[in-house]
Amino acid sequence: MSKNKRKRYAAEFKAKVALEALKGESTVQELASRFGVHPNMIAQWKRQAVEGMTESFRSKSGRSDALSEEQVKELHAKIGQLTVERDFLAKAFGR
């Protein structure tokens, strides 16, 4: 018995097909036959491309919020570690 394997497409190929779909010069059916992909896949890649564009145009502060949460967690962990070390050294030197 052979398993039904799904074909995986490279990101560059998906971007190329999505860009062609966004241009609107050809119908989805024409693109599907030209690239050998199901029309539903093209519609999905087109939707993903549009959503990705939205992300790329967000303000820098909007993008840095996700990073800052991660950085805050790391900094809190570091503060905790330094506090423990300081308390240990204070006790060791009798201060």
C-alpha cells in the first residue's frame, strides 16, 4: 500500500503564483492550469500573501511589542538571578 503524499511547494513558487494572482491579468483557472496547482491553493496563497503584506506595513512599535514581551521575560529572569547572587554575597561577607 502506498500512502497518499501531499506535494509540498517552495515558498518562492507560492509567492510567484500568489503575485500572478494578485496582478489579475489571468483568471485563477488559467493560473491553475499554467502552474499545475489546484485553484483553491492559489486562492489560499493569495490570501496569505495579502495578510503578509499587512504585517509588513505595521508600524515598528507594533512589531517590537512581540519582541519586547520576550525581552521582558528574559530581563526579569536576569534580575532574579542577580538578586539571588547579591543576597548570597551579602550574607557571605556579613553585610
